[in-house]
Amino acid sequence: MEYITTLLSKNGLIFAFLITGIIIFIADFLSKKLTNNKIPGSAIAIFLGLVIAYFGGIVTGGNKGIADIKEFSGFEVMGGAMFRDFTIVSTAMGVSFSVVKKTGLAGIVSLFIGVVLTFLCGSIIAVSLGYTDAKSITTIGAGACTFVVGPVTGAAVGASSDVIAISIATGLVKSILVTIGTPLIARSIGLNNPSTAMIYGGLMGTTSGVAAGLAATDPKLVPYGAMTATFYTGLGCLLCPSVLYVLINLFFA
């Protein structure tokens, strides 16, 4: 038994890929047998992964989820930002710049609408939680944009660590909802071409959520949605601690 544990821990990344393959196989089976392929296997696999990560965190009591278990330590690397960004960049080889130019204005408008509207929703949530100071409201509102914009904004305006933690949690919830919800609503909103994928990425903003959701919908759409979602994060980091903070400060000084 000790030999197996040592073997798995030394080859953690390979074992992580093996487990992921098994999860995908089970998800595709469930998609076919239980939903008649109406819910993509990728979406089910993502949901199963989130469940495993959640209960793994409860069992281990650590902050890395299932990766805190020695035999599953490879998931820390596999699930990290490096592999996520690598897959997004690698899919960019299929981007058509003529489509990007065609979507241009609509994509830019979607970015500003997405940031402002999401920030407003997050600010309302902050007020409903009882926060009345501009720093906290702005930080939580920024967290609703993405879990990257939240801490960046919080650090810039001088928010407390507790509020920054809430902003990160808010962004994570949004990312999970976008991940699971995208393939479910894609057909009804016409999310089936590069142009709408770019607009969707601009409206939603969470790069990881948009990329995962589009991967479950149509992998060819991932680079388009991820492209505008990445710009969304940058725009949010610019607007939230500056213009939007000033506006919030006018009402909650």
C-alpha cells in the first residue's frame, strides 16, 4: 500500500489526468443515458469536478481541495492557472481575425455594459449585506466582476481583508454559475458563433467561467469568448478602483 501511495504521489500529474479522463468518461455516459445528450458531457464533468473539489476540501480541511490529499497532489498543478492559460492560448490558433474585426464595436460595448452592470449588481448585494462604506461596497462590487478584479480593487482603495475575501468568494460563485449555466442557455440565446461568443465573454467577464462554459458548448468558441473576457478583467481593474469608486463614494461617503 505504501508503494502505491509513493508511486501516485511521484506521478501526481499523470494520475490527475487519468482521474480526469475517468470523470469525463462517466460524464459522457450520464449525458447519453440520462439526458439524451441534451446536457453536454463536458458540463456534467465540470459539475462533478466542482463537487469533488468541494467535498475534498471538507474532508482534508485544507485550502487546496482534493489536492491536499498526497495521492491527488497533481491536481494542484493541473488545476492551476498555468494549464488554464495554456489551453486558452493554444486554442487561439483557430481565431479568425476577420471575425474579430467584424464584432469590434459590439464587443467593446459589451465590455463596458458587462463591467458596469455586474459592478452595480455586486454593489447592491454589498448594501443588502449591511455594508455602508464606499470601500467595502466598491470592493464587493468589483468582486462580482471577477475574483481577480475584487482583490485588486480592494487593495487599491484600502478595503479590509475580510471584505476582500468576500469579493473573491463573490467572483468564484459567479464563475461557477457561468461555467454550469453557459451550455444550458447557449441554444436559447444564440450562442453558436464567434461573434456572439465574443459578446458573451464581454458581458460575463470571468475568463475561467466563460472558457469552461464555452468548452462545454462548443470548443471552437472558447478563444473568442476568452479573448473579450480577458479584456473585461483588465477594464474592470481600471474602472472599479477609479471611476466607479468615485461614483460610489458620492453616495456613501
